[in-house]
Amino acid sequence: MNSRVLPLLALIATIAIFFGYVKPTWSGEIANLNTAIAADDQALAAADAYASQQNALIAARNAINPQDLSRLSTFLPSSADNVGIILDLNALAARSGLSLSSIDVSKNAAADATPTSAPNGTFSATPSTGSVNSVDLSLSAVGTYSAFQTFLQGIEKSLRLLDVQSLSVTGSDTGSYNYSMTIRLYWLR
């Protein structure tokens, strides 16, 4: 009788241990830990994919000629650099034989909530959308027509992205004209 009772008690104890401890632990704490491990594995795989994509982009950027990157940052810079563009336009006007008499700057409101003033101008807010922002420069100049043509060709060939928005010419009998124009320059936000 002992030979039959002892295995039966062992079987009952095993079933009790399984249903009392192993199954609740396996389906509760261990299942939660397995879910957390799976989520961590997914996050790790996403981080590895991000790192490999970042390395590929860095390698692609490093493959670009540094001179081309410099030209691109000149073409569409990361800031407006109003003073720099005003100095460049003034130098271009001087090389062209044109005399700039005034420069007024109008800054878009979306770029900066606190407008400031530039040396010969004021900022006025106009709305802009997108990832590229712009500033309008109103220029007044005096000079001959050929000097003005040279100035416009210089703007056209400039490495900086500039658009002539409006142009007004006032004639005179002396061969020297008064020019008023609005130039828009762009930069990345």
C-alpha cells in the first residue's frame, strides 16, 4: 500500500505545486518580464537601425565635396545675416559704380517674434510659412544705367539666393538715375 500511496501523494503534490506556484508565476511575473524583454529587444533593434542610418548619412555627407557644402551653405544659409548681405550689396554696388543711398529691411514675423532694427532700416512683420524664411531689403541707389545693369548682373550671379521683387526707376537729365528696388533673400529656419 505504501508503494501506491507514495507515488500518488507525489503526483498530488506535483499538481498542487504546478497549479499553486509554477503556473501563476509563469503566466504572471514571467509573462510580464518576457513582454518587457520583447519591448526592449524592439527598442534595441530600432536603436540599431537608427545608428546604422545615421552612420550611412554621415558617410554620405562626408562623401560630399567640402567646397560644395560651403557653396550650399552660402546659397541657403542657416541664418539671415542681414549685416553681411548689406555689406555684400554695398560692395557690389561700389564695384558696379552705383551709389546706395538707403537700405530698409523688412523681416518676416514667423522667423522671430521680436523684431529688431538694422543700421539703415527697420523691421516690419510680414507672415511667412515653410522651412525657408525670407527678408525683404528695400534699396535706393543712384547711378548710370550701365552701372545699374552691372549691379543687377552681380545680383544674378551671386552665390546667395536673392530675388528682385520690385523695381522703380526715376529718370533725370544728367544721365544719372534714381533706382528703388526690393530684394528678397532667403535662409533656412
